[in-house]
Amino acid sequence: MTDAVLSTTNASSASAAGSRTAVRFSVSLNVFAATLLILIAMYVGARFYQLAFGFSKGLDVTSPEYSQYWLTFFKIETVALYGACVVSWIYLIATRDRNLSALSPREELRRYFVLTMWLVVYSFTIFWTGSFFADGDGVWHQTVLRDTPLTPSHIILFYGTIPVYLFMGIGSFIYAMTRIPAFCRGISLMHVFAVTGPLLILPNLGFNEWGHAYWMTEEIFSHPLHWGFVVLGWNALALAGVLMQILGRFRELFPIVFRRQPAQ
């Protein structure tokens, strides 16, 4: 993958005729593209795993096949995904910019582009979680009565796709708070809503499983027991507010970087 390049010009003091010299401004898309490809491979692979072993190995929690194919999968993904989350968040904090006051407009603009890529990937993970796998979970429970909270659909949805979007959502928040002056000076309320709403789906899962132990709501997906998932998931729409904050700063930085106007 090549870098995204925006051209700008810089006044050349060496030229008496006032000629202008091209200056390169680029943002690498390599990690962004690789991340999307890896996520697509993970999601498609998880779906094929469900198709291969969901009904054949995942209907009886007491069977040895269930332990081999699903509990083992659950243990591996839990350690791997949550471990990756913790390591990445610690890395972002440990490598934070400790001198943001000296940040140049050009570097600040580049970091805003990187933050935008974080949020695009976060949106991508929420789409897969909230639409494809969440709907698949509803279909599963309308077809098969659960005998455990760790159903094949739950193992993929709650303990697979949700940690992935937490990786991206909380990662984007830490990146902004540690590398971008505007987000470092104050907390973006929209960013908080966009991250903490989907995050709180995990504790809401405990309430959901408690409710299912007492009420048979498998065929009523709109049952009040499930409202928390919807309300908390809708908090991700606050990403539009974060985008407005980013675009507002873009409007200030573009003239500075590309026309060499005085910094504001």
C-alpha cells in the first residue's frame, strides 16, 4: 500500500523570482489497510467456524465435543483478545507525547488523520458486532434453547467481537488523549459516549443472562431485557460528534499546513 499524499507548497527564500518548492505531506495507510484485512479474515473465519461446528458440536454443553471445540475456543480467544487490549493500551500510554506544546501543525494534522483511521476501524468493528453477529445471536436463540450462557453464538459475539471493538474504541480514546492537544486539554464528551456506551454492553450481558435464567424470552427479541443492548449500542452514534470536532480542527489546520498561514 502507498501513502496518501497531499501536496503543498513552501515559499523558497533562495529564489529571487519568488518560485515555490513542493513539500510532501503524507499519511501512511499501511497499518490501516492491514488492520481492516485482518479483521475481515477474523470475522469471516469466525463465521465459518460457527457454520462448521455450531450445530454439530455446540448443542450440548455436557458433551466432550462441546468442551473440545467451544470451551477451548472460548479460553483461547479470551486470553488472546483481552491480552492484546491490555498490551496495546499500555503501549499507547507508555509512548505518549510528553511535549505536546511543541507539536507542529503538520504533525498535529497527521495525528488527526491517524485518529480518524482509528475511528473508521472502530466503526467497522461495531458494524460487524451490532449487525451481523448480533442478529445471528438472535436467530440462534429463536432456533435453539440455551443450556449455558456460553452458547456458540455468545462465544463469538460477546467474547470475540466485543473485545475487538473495545480494542479499537478505547485505543482511539487513549490515542487522542495522549497525542492530540485539543483532546489532551479536555475530555471529549462525544468520544466518552461513543466508547463507554458499547463498553457497558459487557456488564449488561450479566443482567441479560440473569434474566434469561428466569424468563423464556427466546422468541421475543424486543423484550425489555434486551433494551440495554440497543440503548448502549446507540451510544456509538456519538462518533458523529467526534467527527465534527475533528473536522473543526481540520478547518483550522489545512490553511496553516498547506498555505503557510500563521498558526492559530
